[in-house]
Amino acid sequence: MAKELGDGMRPVIIFVAIAGCLSFLCSCNRRATESGSAQFNESNPMGANAACYVCHTTFVQEDISKTHLWAKVPCTRCHGLSAGHANDEDIGATPPDIIIERNQVDEMCLKCHQKHDISAEELSVHKSTPICTDCHGSHRIKKP
């Protein structure tokens, strides 16, 4: 990738990669995330997810991402450390450690959240049985 961008961009790419890796490693420190460190400070909007947001910029403004970050739940809590994914120079070739398929979403959410009832009126809007991300932020989980 660096050759395609030219030698002038090489230092920038190296700097971003190092900064992203350091931020990523810090985001995986459970004691830091639970203690309310600067990773979750309101003045640091990307906080513990900064390394993920280097590539996944669309999630910066996504409600589900912002809500979880505000609640001190970084990407790594659901997707694992995913160091191979974060350090892959062939963008997208190495998947995260944990990929959550549509049929696994509710089970994953229930690890932390209590299930809530959906009214008959809300249920009638859906063509099929809804999952959490149908109403609470798609997070790239496609509806059927």
C-alpha cells in the first residue's frame, strides 16, 4: 500500500500505524477501562476505540458505538483483541477475532443487557422477528 501512495507518505503511514497500535493495546487493558481512565474521558471522543476508528470511521458517529463507548465498553469487549485484524496491511483480509452474525446478535447483547419486551405494534412493523440491532443501531448488520 505504501508503494502505491509514494515514498512521501511512508512516514505518515508508519506514524498512524504505530499510534493506532499503541492506542489499540491500551484499549484492551480492562483495569484501565474499568477505572475510568482518559480513554473514556469526554474530551477524548474516540477514546478506547481510536485504533478501530482509524479504518472504521463510519462507526465514530454510530449511536450504538457512541453509547457503548460512553458506557466504557470498547470494541474489543465484543470483537476480541483482534490484533491480526488491526495490524493487517492488506485491509480487510484478516477478520476480527469475533464476528457476530445476524443470528448471534441477540445472544451477544444478552451477555450484558436484559432482554426487553417488544410491543405488538412495534413487532408488526417488522417483516421477520427483529433483533437488537434492527432498532438499536445497525452496526453493519443487514436486515433480511
